[in-house]
Amino acid sequence: MDAVTSLNPASSAPRVHRPNTVAIGTIVWLGSEVMFFAGLFAIYFTLRAMAPEQFAAGHDIMNIPFAAINTAILVSSSVTCQLGVMAAERGQKTRDGKRLGTIEWYYISAILGSIFMGGQVWEYATLVSEGYVLNLNSFTSAFFMATGFHGLHVLGGILAFFVVIVRLYAVKRMGQREQQSAMAISYYWHFVDVVWVGLFFVIYILPFIA
């Protein structure tokens, strides 16, 4: 009996824990996004070095208090997104007593992201109404290009939130696939928020220091 047991590979082979392919794929893709935004930062600093007077004048027209409030709104959406991930790790799809589920937290995150987008559109409209358009000078080109591409990423994240929400509504219970999707969007959203914090520092705060 012992001989038969020892020859059975299933009884002695260790269990293989396969990596989360969704998480790995998201992280690899975000690596390429890091390079993309690094290029935008490089362009910004290059243009700033070539036309410092234009950037100094451009900084004077920036509404820094408004941008700071808008930044706080976006950063707070990362907090609500992470709370949604924690709910997903518990397998909690919707509200359970006093605790919100992944769906509710992701709704809040998408709403906060939409408010941020609305604030950015208002800032663009204000600048354009005052004659500061994309092709005016080096500063406006760098500003609209950097913040515009970031805004497109925020919009993509908002749409991804709703895709995950719809998928959660479509299942009775949150399974591993839904948990992985919820975590993948959180990686992306945290990345988008970190990039904006860097943009906010470079565009709005750094001129005070440098």
C-alpha cells in the first residue's frame, strides 16, 4: 500500500500557485505608461528651459487654489478606490449593513473622477476665453499636452470603473475573476492619481521653488 502511494505523483507533487495574469498584465502595461508620461515630463522641462519667460508668464495666470482643490478631489478618489478593493477582497459586492461594497465605492470613485474632469474642463475653458490656446506659445503647448493626455487617462479610468460595476451587477456573487478585475482597475487608478500629483507639483508648485 505504501509503495502504491509513493508512486502516485498527485500525492507528493506540490501545489503550483499560478500568478495573477490580470495583475501582471496590468502592471506590465502601466510600465509602458510610465515611459509615456516620462516623455511628457521631459518635453515639459525641455520647453521650459528653452523659453523660461513664457513659462513664468504662464504660471502667473494659473489658478493654483482651484487646482489644489481639484487635486485633493482626485487624490480622495484613490482612497475610495482602495476601500472598494478591500471590499472586493472580502467578496463584498454591495452594501452589507454599515459597510459599503465594491460597487458603491467604485461609484463614488467614478463620481470624484468626473468632478475632477469637470474642474479641468472649466480651467481649460477659462484659459481659452482669455486667449491662452494650445498653439499660443511653448508654455500653453506643454500645459495642454501634458494635462490633456492625463485627462484622457482619467476618462478611461472612469469608463473602466463602470465596466467593472456592470460586470459585478451581472453576477450573483463576486468570484475570483471579478476580484481580479476590481484590483486591476485600482492599479490603473492609483497610477493616474500619482501622475497627476507629479504634474500638479511640476506645473503649479515647482515655479515657486525653482
